[in-house]
Amino acid sequence: LGNLEQLRRLNLSDNSLSGPIPPELGNLDQLQELFLSRNSLSGPIPPELGNLEQLRRLNLSDNSLSDSIPPELGNLGQLKELFLSQNSLSGSIPPELGNLAQLQWLVLSRNSLSGAIPPELGKLSRLKQLYLSGNTLTGQLPRSLMQLDSLETFHFGDQSLCAPADDEFQMWLNSISDHSGPTCTETALHFASDVPDQSFPRTLPITPLILPEAQGGISPVTYALTPSLPAGLVYDSSTRTISGAPTMVTSSPIPYTFKATDSTGETDSLVFGIEVFSPVASEKEELPESFLVHGNYPNPFQESTQLVVDLPWSATLNVEVFDVTGRRVLSPPPVNLTAGWSRSIRLEGAALPSGLYLYRIRANSPVGIQRLTGRFLRVW
């Protein structure tokens, strides 16, 4: 069928066709109407359909099409009708659909589309019919939709999507003769609990600190923590978690701001302090009695790790790293350390392949040469 160069209309609806849509249909550069609805077609929508510059009507509804909507459909500058409902399409609505300046019908209902509505849909000035219901879309309707002066039908219910509750947006929505979908609740975004000030010992892994989830607001809610954490600590915004092992002592507690922002831009913040102290000064008043290695943190590691030792005397330490065959693979420069508890040696291991390694620490001490051994795991 992809060889029918003069074909203008292809209607194969209401059959029992199965399998994927052939990408060769994108060669039909004279095609104006393509109807494949109510079949059993599967697989992704071929991005090659975006080559059909003369296409005015595209109906792929009532099939088993999957994956995301190809952004290449935004190239169909003459398209007036786009029907993709009742499939298994996933992912977000591509903002490129906002380029369809001639579009009058956009039907995306009854799929598994997710994320927020792209504000670019507000550029579809000729749009009359908009169906988004029955997906897994989230957040508030973008205010750019208020530019759709020609809209006659708008359905967006049956998902976590809602309309702003302010009078201006509601007046626009009520001007549409046929519309359905919920209005957002007006519970303000807020944190229900505080974060106590935190105090962590240097070089030791901390118990992961999960920061609280904000209440209310309009999803999705994003989180940020500022300023940067002390060296050795990391923040994961997806889980709101601080973890790691701090490597530097802070001179005083550092104030941190934990900020939540919802889809409307509403924010709430918490402020708490983080202090990193030396376990030598606060917990140990006497020097260690023996040369001892505590292992390395983190273990396993990806980029670098810290070897932690107790030193009863000041010493020059040499570290050698061996693979499981006994071959020496890393020998950093010697390190001079003063006597004390939990002294650390930083190892840069990013160049090592993943696997198990052995290490040997040699200390040139007042009582002669002493050696300690251990092992660690490097992962990608």
C-alpha cells in the first residue's frame, strides 16, 4: 500500500486487521484521509505518519496501539481531525501537537496517557472538540486553554486532572456548552510537620533521612533542597531522602531550606540545620590503643570510597589495591595522618572495573611497619 503514490483516501475501518501499522504508509504523500479505526492493530504509531503533509483526517481509534504518541504528528500542518481514543497509548501528550494550527477535533480519551496537559494545546485556535477523559493525566488544566475561543466540547474527567477553581477559569469553562470534569479543591499546599535539626558524625554513614511529604496543593508536587549538602551527603528529590557519609566537619550548623512546589506554582518551605562534627573531639578523649581498620564507606561504591582507620600514633600510610587474581591495580600516593579515631583515606576508584577488590594498608609507625587488609566492592 505504501507504493500507491496518488492515493488520497484510505479507509480500512471496521475489519479484523491485526499487527502493527506499516511505516510505509508514510510514503503516501498525497493522502488526505486515513481511517484504521475499530480493528485489532497493535504496536506503536509509526512516526513516519508525520510525513503525510496533505493529511486532513486521521482516525486510529478502537485498536490496541501502544507506546507514546509520536511527536512527529505535530508536523501535520493540514490536519483537522485526530482520533486516537480507546487504545493503550502511554506517556505524556507531546507538546508538538500544539503546532496543528488547523486542528478542530482532538480525541485522546480512554488511553493510559500520563503527566500534565502541555500548555501548547492552548495554541489550537480552531479547536472545537477536545476529549481527554479516562487517562491517568494529573495536575491542573493549563490556563493557556482559555485561549481556545472556538471550543464547543471539552471532557477531561475520570483521572487526577482538574480545572482551576478561580472565577476567571470557571467562567471560561462554563462558556463551553458541553463540558465535564472536576474542579480542583482549594486545600493549600503545606507541610504538616517540621524537620528537626540534624547532627552527623564525620566519616560514618548516616541513617537515611526521609524529609516529609507536603499535603494539599495540586499534583504533581516537586521538591528541592538548598544549599548544597556537606561533602559526602547526597539528596534524592524523587524519594526526598538525604543519605551518605559526611567527609568534612562544619564550623557551625548550616541552615537548609526544603521547598515543595505544586503544579500551580504554589510553594511551602521548611528550614532546618545540618551539622557535621568530629567523633574524635566529641566522643573520644584518649587515643586508640591499636592500629585498626573499620572498613570503607560506602561499600559497595561507584566513584570513590573512604577507608577508615584508628591510629594510635601519627603515621605515613600507603594503600595498595589488588584484584581477585592478586594483581595490583591501584596504588595512590602515601598519606600522612595524625593520631586519632576514625581517620579516613579517600580512594578514587572510578577507573576500576566493577568487581571485588582487596586492599592493604601499610603504616610506617614508631614501632615499625604495620599492615592491615580488607576488601571492597566496586559497582557501576
